Amino acid sequence: MSTIHVPIAIIGAGLGGLTAARVLHVHGIESAIFELEGSPASRTQGGMLDIHEESGQQALHAARLHDEFREIIHAGGQAMRLLGPDGTVFVDEPDDDAGGRPEVDRGDLRDLLLGSLPDGAVHWGRRVARARPLGDGRHEVEFADGSTVTTDLLIGADGAWSRVRPLVSGTRPAYTGISFAETDLFEADTRHPRSAAVVGGGFFMALGDERGILAHRESDGSLHAYAALKIGEGWPDTVDFTDPAAAKAAVLAHFDGWSDDLRGLIADADTIGPRRIHALPVGHRWDRVPGVTLLGDAAHLMSPFAGEGANLAMLDGAELALAIAARPGDTEAALAAYEKTLFPRSAEVALDSATSLETMFGERSLQDMVAFFASRSEPDTDPS
């Protein structure tokens, strides 16, 4: 099989890797992205993302795509509801378009980034088998099809189980104690009106008994829900998720006594599947290794309970690219500057995510979350 050389190789065409490539392109620096999926349409990207002013939107400004981003925002997506297990509504916030975290479909955002890159920038169907140093900061990446690429700068944007991470760190993600059963309810307003009414127009949480049901309305009118359980890592293996009826029954057994309106997000689902939640240790970092770095989940995988994963990945990608553009001919100085900012920022957010997990699935989860939203809505009385 052939070997090619590229000056900058980005492993992974997720939001972080694509943002890095786009910002590099804006500054006249070309890169090559290698992605294990066979094509942009290999799978649905799924899920709504709230894109934060101070991180994800900052990255989009750096990518010169913020105006285009505004055109794909999901109107109404910033609405939020919080319910108890019996269906009592404790928080019901409309989307007044005043928040700094507009919702967007992950697939639409990925398409925006993909469309902003030169033709051929992404090499599809490239599953990494191994990566190794060649000396002097150069690396070789071997793919499952036997082809190889050498590079002067290797960027690991390849997610939770990164094949690039071992070049800089021996740390692996650990199970957080939370597993999801993810469900979809399609054409919710017509086919699942009860569930559509419960969730509302944006994000939804029902918490209690150290478990929860989380959901959001997607831009195509479907609902995507997560039945979250504090449970052993092996639990998903005890459930036959190839049998939807059996899987629903197994999950619903953990929500005995909950409102039928809430249980309907599981019982009436059109699809159901498992997902274990893993995280790297808070404060994960590595010593500077010539010619290689990480971004996004590869660098700082965390639980999703602070809503920061995609935002941080995009900000990582933008800041890495800006550091490279600002230091032409001195890659090591660029990587050192990037990582100096990356480590404390990601540690702070990872701690927030871990704390949110404990709050949302603790013994007083509902009371604590009600208090959180109440404090957030109180007027500012600080005289300064």
C-alpha cells in the first residue's frame, strides 16, 4: 500500500478536527483530515447542541462562519423544562432568544464545517490501526487498509478512544457510574403528542431517585431522549437491545412509580440503544511531545452534564490553529502555547461536568436542580 506525506495530519472529522482544519485554511495553511467513517452520510450525527458564546461561537468567529451558523439555529431550542418523577413541573423556561447558547443540529453544524473546506480535505474510510514516532517530531500513521501517512504535525481529534492519545499519555477513560438508554421518537407532534407536550420546544429533564430522563426536541420534529441510570458498568450487557420490547421493559423497570407521561419517552420510543458514560480524569494533561497534540474528547473526555464537550472541541481546534498560524516555522512553540491554555481550561470545565453529574444523580438531585435554576433567575443585587 502507498505512503503519502502531509505537513499537518488531523485524525478525526468531528467538530473539533473540522474547526481546526477550517481555521488553518482561513490562514492559508492546508491540512489533511483522516476519518474512519466511510463518507459524510455514513451515519446520522444526531443530537442538538447548545453553542456557547464564550467557546463554540468564538471558534465559529475564528472560522469566519458565524453568520452562516446563525442561519441554522433551531428557533425555540433554548427553552428548558424540569420535572419531578410524578410529572410535577418545577421549571418551565421559554426560549426568549436572550440566551447566549442557541441550539443547532449537530449534523447541520458538521455539514457547515465540511462545506467550508477544500474538496478532498477529508480522507474518508481511514480507520487508524496504529501511530508511531519517526523522530524529530515526525510521525507515521498506519490505517486498517494498510495504507500509511507520515506527517510533521499529528493532531489527535479522534475522540474518547483516541489512537493518537497513547503517543502522549497512557491514561484511558474510566466509567463514570452512569449509563444511558437512548431513545428516539419520530414525528413527535403527530405520532407521539403526549411525549411532545411533556418535552416542550427545547431541553427537558426529569430527575429523582438518583436517575433521570433527559430529552430534547430536534429540528426535524423528533425527540431524542436519554434514560440515565446510576448503575454498574456491566448493566448494558445484561439487556438485549436487539429486542426493543425487551429492552424497553428492562429500562422501564428502573422507573417504576414514575409518571406514565415520563415513562412514555421510553415505552413509546421508535428506537432504543445503550451508551456508557466515560471520562478522563479531571486535570488530564501530558508532557510536551514533539510533533503531536490532542484536542476535544481525545484530550479531555468528560461527562455530558455541563454541555461543554462540543464547544470545547471547537474552541480547542480554533485555538490550536490560531497558535500555529501565529508562529510560522515554529510548531513546537505553537503547541506549547496551545497546551498551556488548554490544560487549565479543560480542567475547570471537566470539574464542572463531574460536579454536575453528582448533582443531577445525587440523593437530592431534584431539589438541588430546582435551587440552581431559582438562583440563576434571581435579580442581580450586587451594588457594584
